[in-house]
Amino acid sequence: MALETVEQAQVLTLENTEIRLTIRPDLGGRIDQLEDLRNGHFWLWHPADYVPETTRSLAVGASFDDHWTGGWDEVFPNDAAGEFQGRNLADHGELWSQPWQVLETSPLSLTLGYQCQTVPVAVKKTIQLSTDRPEASLLYEFHNQSEQQIPFLFKHHAAIAIEAGDEILLPDCWVEPAFLEFSKIIGQPGKTRFPEAIGASGEAVDLRVMPPPSSQLQEFYYTSELAQGFCGIRHQRSQSALLMTFDTTDFPYVWMFQSYGGWQGHYVVVVEPCTNLPSDLEEACRNGTAALLQPQEHQHRRLTLQLQRS
């Protein structure tokens, strides 16, 4: 059996007096860790067996769940794998599995680039850290290199480390289960107003506060018609919050994937500002809820992450 050659791990950091971001160009260009330098809290989740000093080599089309090691990934140009408009689209897209090229660096900013293989699109990501605040902006540019319109999905996939009693932060919005057969908290189809949902026996449930891992619960819901463009998690022990803010024209929806010990034994909430609803790109196109890249268009989308301390 031939031995696979894997290059050395690529680890870059952006840091001011408030926060430190660890970025991994070799692991899909993701933010691997976000540390609050005031209280020492690490915001991003990784499985217990994650070894940050190592890297990997994955084919486009590798199974996301089989290789997921946490951190803050991005998903593009699709979520659910399959054939779409004559293209074979990969599981959770291709950004997460492939190494990105480092284009520009400075003490407080980093620009990465990636040339997609499943669609004729070039992607750039710039992470710009504030000089003196616990805040960073994430700016994305998508260049359609073809003469055809390209429907797509783009979402953040930020795995947040949680503790029992932590709280999900969302504005006034509609909530609906993504896949009711997966849900263990929401028990009825249809929409409710956050934070309220309906359990399997018709009881009212509050979606905000996180149960302990012993609960063995899991949930995955979509939110829509957000009154404001934000989402996040409040960490009760440190009395701080990780907040993502954005224009709702860039990210009209937020998906919330939660495993409270129920899915593969993980204890994590994945916060996912997204362009589309639902996960199936074909269905989103039919519903008029898919994002679109026009021929030769350069499209920009922005999100700001910030820490808020009580």
C-alpha cells in the first residue's frame, strides 16, 4: 500500500490585546480557534481526539461527518451532496476539505484564496482584526468565472464549545425543524417564534438554554425573517458572548445544529448564518430561496464576529 504524503500543518495567528484567532489554510482556511485573551476562554469546539499539530489530505467529495474536526468552517457552493445542473457537488461543498492559498498577510489581517473545482468560481476570504477591540470582520468575494448563472449556498459552520446553561442568542424570528426525524426537542412540524417551540406531546419548550450532555438530546432548526442580523452564544460561566453580526441581505437565514450528547456523543452547537433555506439546493432554487451568482459577477458578503463581556 502506498504511503500518503501529507504536508506540514499550516498555522497562522492574528492577535490584538483582546483576542487571538488561529487560522489553518491547510484545513479549509478555517478559523481553528478563537481565544478571549481577557478571560482565557476558548470559543471553538474540537473533538477530544483532535491533534492541531497535524494536517490532512482529503479529496473533494470526502464525507464531512467522517472528517469533521470542529473549528469554524465555511460551506460552499452547496450543502447536501449530489448531482445539480450537470455538476457533481460534494458533501458540504468543497471549501472545508481543501487547502487554501495565502495571498496577503499583515499583523492584523489575512487574505486567503481558493479555486473551486466543482463550479467555475474563485473565492477569496479576508479576515481583518480590529486594532483594539475583541472584533474581526470576515469579508468574502465570489467570482463567477463563467458566462452562466450559478445558484449556490454559502454558510458559516462555526462549532461552538458549550457548557450546560449556556444560551443561544437570536433576534425575533421564525423557527422550524430542518428534519423533524432528527429533532429531539422540537416535536411538531411548522413554524414558531423563537425562543418558543412545541414538543412532541404538545408542550411548550424554550430553545434558548442548553441542557447537559447527559440529556442525550439533539436538534437542528432553520430560522427565517430575522428582525436583526445577528446570532451567537452566551457563555454563562465567563459572562461573555460570541456574537456574529451581518446584513440580512447577505445572510437571510441562520441554521442551528445542536448536539447535547445525542449525535455521535458530541456536545456542541454549530451556528450557521446562511444564504439559503433549505439545505437542498434544488429545492431552494424552486422556492426562490437560493443565492445566485450572475455571469462574471464579483459578489461580496460580510460577517463580523465580536466578543461581548458583561
